Amino acid sequence: MSSGANHNCAPITHIYLHIPFCARICPYCAFYKERGDSSQTERFCEALLRELDERRNKLDLKLETIFIGGGTPTALTTKQLGCLLGGLRDRLDLSGLKEWTVEANPGSVSPRKAELLRSMGVSRISLGVQSWDVELLKLLGREHDVLQAEESFRILREAGFNNLNIDLMFGLPGQTKKQWESTVEKTIVLGPEHISTYCLTYEEDTEFFARQQRGEFQEDPDSDALSLETAMRLLEGAGFEHYEISNYAQEGYASSHNRGYWAGEDYLGIGPSAFSTIGFERYQNVCDYRRYSDLVLAGDSPISSSEALTVEMKRGERIALALRTGLGIQSTELTRWPNECREFEKLGLLHQVDGRHVLTRKGRLLADTVAGAFV
């Protein structure tokens, strides 16, 4: 099976595995996902490990981070998770691993499953709570309720996890300022090491997008900006570092995997729909787990598309991603845009710190606009 990648490049330090299964399809989610078919799941897990075998035979893997996302990885049974994680441990050199994250949905976390994840070496769990408001959870089509989310967090703590992230969403239809403040405040009280706050985006091929097109939902950029300001104020006030536009961490708990992505480092994607960027090539696997399994188990490549990247494309991506972070970008990277830099500094959106250009607090509210000027 051809990998479709350039192998004459630096070691790969980050790997992502995509598990597409969900108990319920959320109406806002644009990631590749499907309801699980129990008759296909074990075969799918076998295909994941087979693809990994093919990739690692052709690439130099010196892993620092593993991220298993979805979908809902914890939708797998405890036995299936055990086989998959055990297969990864058998195949990969984990001696240099700094962080191993698994995404989980409240309601799909049991004590037995949490203990298995911890015993297999998973060090970080990202819990998709999204909101602590009952009505908003229903609007989002979430399968869990508030009590289940609290219980899942408790189970993970009791299993020994000391690095937990909670995902939250703002910009939801009908969400009030008070609801958002309450959600952030309750999360702070719960005490996770990391909090991610994402603004709802209306993605094509989702139910929410269709409802927006019909005029049922409307975006409100001013309200979204106010919600981001609220999150910054409350979370920074509680001691969290705002180290990327959507991410806040207690000291020492910034996500290593995400930081690698924002720094433009190469990464390997395994599973249906997964992207890989290796050297100057980016490719994506087929977005159908049955087709993916058929191809991989038959010894064929699951890659459905590839793109040759140029130096200019990679530079543009690196600038756009770096500007989202608290570290910003080396000022030498922006010397081609002296007028834009001066204008953004004059407007109070950018400032220079130790030879780097960094978004100001005001600039974070307009991050996409600023980044767009340099791409």
C-alpha cells in the first residue's frame, strides 16, 4: 500500500487517529461521523492498526503526542478500546511520548473504561461538555445531561487523570450572556486543567447550516466577540493562560499536540477522513469507514486526495496559525508587510514583544481579519 507521502523529511512527532462513531449525530458537527455498526467496528479497528503498520514502515516516527479524536472514541466498547490501545502500544515506541489525548463524550465514560484508558498510558482526556444549560444541550442534540457530564468528570478524576480538558461552545442560537457566563463559571468551579471555548460556525452539510439558510438561525459577530471577551475575563481571572484564541490552560497544561499543529509541524493522520501533512505534501483518507476498511485490509491505499504544498503556502499557514497563539510570530516573518504591521499596531491589534508580533487583547477579537492580511 503506497503511503502517498514524502519520506525524506524530519521525524514525525505527532499522530492523530480518527474514530468516526457517535451514538447520536449532532446537528452542528461537520466532522466525518456515523452511527456505529457493531458488526463493522472490530474490523474497522483492525484496519486502523493495519494502516499504522504501513505508515510506520515508511516513516520515521519519534512520537511526542498521540491524539485520538472523532466522532466519539469512547463510543467503542471497553474491549474494543483495549484492543486498539494495546495495538498502538505494541507498534509504537512511546519512550518519548509527552501527551496522549483521547476525546470523550459525557455519558460514554464508565469507571471501567476510564481505568482502561489510564492503565494503557492515556494521559489526557478532552471531555465534550459544550454547555451546562439543559435547553442548550437539547438544541445541540447532545446525548448527555448536566448530571452525566459532572459524573463523567468525577469518574475520570477517580481513575487518576490529572490532565482534563472541557470543551465549551458559545454563539449558540438563543444563548444569552448570562447562560454563557454561568457555563464558564461552573466549569472553573469544577477545576479542569484546560478549557477550550469554541464559537459555533455554521458548516455546510449540517442541519444547523440548513436552518441558518432558512433564516431560523442568525450569526451575531458582536455577540460572539462579547462572549470571547467574557471567556477571557473570567478564565484569565481564574488563573488560566489564554495561550491560543480558543484555548486556556493552567500553568504547565497547554496541549502539546495542539501546539505542534499551530507551529506548523508535520503530523500523521490515521483513519477515515484523517489528514496528514508531511514535508510539502498534504493528503486525506477516504471519508467512509467501510470503504476505508475495505481498502486498507485489501492492501490498497485509503488516500482519496493529495495536495502539493509550496513554500509560500506553508509560510502563510504558519503565520495564520502562529498569530492565534499567545507567542505570536517572529517579526522577521512579517517583514514583507511593513504597512500592514504598522496599521495593525496603530489600531491596537498587534504589538511587538521580544522580537515577535503578538495579537493584543483587542486583536484576539479580530484574529482572522489580522491573519488574513498576511496570507
